[in-house]
Amino acid sequence: MKLSKDVSSRITLLRPILIFGVVFVHVAGLSDLPSEVAPGLFMTFASYIKNAVFRGTVPTMSLIAGFLLFSQGLDLTPSKMFKKKFVTLFVPFIIFTIVCYLVMDTFNGAFGPQVFPGFNLMQQATDGWNFERVNSVFGITMYPINGPLHFVRDMLVTLLFVPIMSGLIRKAPWAGLLAIAVFFGFDFDGPLIMRATSLMLFYIGGVAAVHGWNVLGADKYARQCLLVFLAICAVLIAFRIDDNTFLVIVAPFLMWPAASLLKHTRIEAWAIRYSKYSFFVFAAHWPFMTLAWWLLKSHARWMPYPVFWVVSPILTVLLLKVIYDAAMLVAPTAFNLAIGTRATRKPVFVERRKAPRPANAPVWTESDRKLVGP
């Protein structure tokens, strides 16, 4: 299944918005459980954004990931799929996990105690490199030290099931979904998949791609979808409901059509322009956000928490943009490897020259060029 221009544009639009949402989810100092959030207008609003609205980001990314993989037909060529995902997922996972560990360990061991008394970015279970330490860093049976990369970790495990999913999706899609929901939903797989909902949504994305669903069909109900989504989020926070499973499952199917409301807006223009930074921001923001929290606790207690909650994710994203641009300038080859070869150094004019010339475009002669100058 070849992606249409509209579908491809929707994915490009959503990518940086979803990633920015992930960064906001990881602002420290606010409980992940609505029932434990302190009362007050701001804290309620912050919980609404963090624990409800932006909790739909990772599920939507899972749905899109499954849709893209099966749209490309990678499930039919497992060797090609594993080779591609080794470059785009496994290598970045290892690199950003190691970098995160080194950054946090350095601040803990070298700078933390001297500069910030009581400074501790991470808890060390053991002193030596044994399975327990490797497990805590790379997330073999638990969440990795670079928290957001649990999504990539789950995607890597999910790839092992793609050949099985491929047969189920083509022959018995709904029976397959039921089997996956039961097996992984009731945790019969143990620590294999961290979030069963991610696997289920990945599978549904595959069904949509293989069976040619009209994924833009619900756009005509975009406003209704947005209102329903926001209402579900409001109920979750108003009644302090900690179990967000229902929200996680339905969010992608409401957020996707709701995104059509951003078409031809400044937000869409911004998203298209900054989409290239998305994966790097996703993979690299965790240690910066963690460090920002400890800086607040150790040296900036005068800063009101609402200011920190708004400023820290914005500054983190801006800082990572600067780092991205600098890395692409100084070491583009190595940096491309780190981010899974997601960037390109081809100048814009190269792409423009490849575009077909309009039939009614004027033909420029040498005398014309002399009139207008170089």
C-alpha cells in the first residue's frame, strides 16, 4: 500500500506535536497518578495536560508505526525489515541509552556531590557491571534508564512478532487482535512487552494498512472527535481516575482525525519545518529534563513550579534543536548513524530541480537572464 500525499502529510504534522507532548509528560514534580496530584487550579490544569491529553501521544505513535511498517510491506520481507530496523531503531536505542547513562553517571559521580549537595540523578542498584546493572540501563526486563526509550524497546520486541502478525492480519485480523489482547493484556508474556496497548495499537495500524482502510474518512468529524477526546480527558482528571487504559486505546482514533483541523495553519507550517528534529528530541530529552528538575530543587527553589513546568520542556526542546544543528554541521555522518539515518544533507534546491516543469511555465532565454541579472 502506497501512502497518499495527504496521509504522509498528516504523519509529518503529527510527529513533532506528539514528541513535544512526550516531553511535557516527562516534566518532573507532578505525579503520574491524577489521584495523587495536589489540589489547585494550576495543578489540576497541569495534570489535565500531562496525565490526560498528552497520554495519547505514545499510543498514537504506536498506531502510526504499525501502519507505516505494513504499508511498506516490510512484514512480507522479514530480513529486509530487521536490517532496516536495526539501523533506525536498535542502533539509536543503544547509542542514546549509553549516552544517557554516561551523562547521568557523570553528574552523579563527578559533579553532583561537589556542586549540588545531595544530588542524585539515578539510583545505582549495584556497583559492578552484572545483569542487574545491564538490565537497569538497557531495560531488558524493566524500563530502561532513558525512560522514553521504553517505546523503542517495545517496538524492537514487537518486530519479533511481525511475521506472526502478518499472517493473522491477512487471514484472521480480528481473531488475531483478540488473541493478542488476551495474551499480552493479561500479561502472559511477563516482562517481554512493557505496554500491551502499544502492541495492540501497532497491530491495528497493520490491519488498517493491509486492508486499505480509509484512514482520512473520519476527518469530517474532526471537531466532534476533538471534543470527545478532551471530554474523556476531563472526566479522567475530574474524578481522579488513575487507570487510563480506556483513554490510551481510544486516543489515537480521536487525535488522528482531530489533527486535520490544523491543516493550512501556522501550527502545520511549524510542524513540517521542525519534523526532522522529532526523533532526536524524543531520544535525548530525558537526561536534560531530569537535570532541570534537580537544578530546580538544588539551586532555583525561588522559581515557582508553574514557571518551571512551562519553561523547562520548552528550553529543553530549544537546546536540543541547537545541538542537532551543531551535530549535523560538525559530524553529520556520525550523527546520522546515531539518529538512525533520519536526516539528509541534500540542499533544498536539489529537490526542487527534480520537480517536473509546469507545462505552462515560461521558457527563459539568455537575453531574458541578462535583463533580470544573475
